[in-house]
Amino acid sequence: AHKMCGPTGFGILYGKKDLLNAMPPYRGGGDMIDKVTFEKTTWNDLPHKFEAGTPPISAGVGLGSGIDFLNQI
């Protein structure tokens, strides 16, 4: 994000839907889990599957402002 005039420590994952669906998440928690039983865990749909924990909301707003700035120059 900082390369687009946004805050550091924040980014965007971009990929083909079929490849992202085939990949397992690398972290757990938050809204990324759809269902948990003793037998298995079911992941949520994209993009939530890769969003573990509480998102940095203010960093997302900052990135949006950076993108708006770059679109104006």
C-alpha cells in the first residue's frame, strides 16, 4: 500500500478465483472460518477465506485515499 501513497503494513491480495479457492489459508481466525466441527473446518467464501483476525480498517481507508490521490494526478 505504501507504494500507492498509502500506509505501511497493509496490502491487497489479487489472484484468479479458481486458484485462490484451491489454496488453503495460511492463518486462522476471524471471519475466515465458515463452520468448525470435531471432524473438519470449512473455510468461508472468498475474499473472507484469507482475512484472518480483525482487519486494519484505518489502513484500508488510508489506501483508498492514496488511490484517490494518484487518480487525480
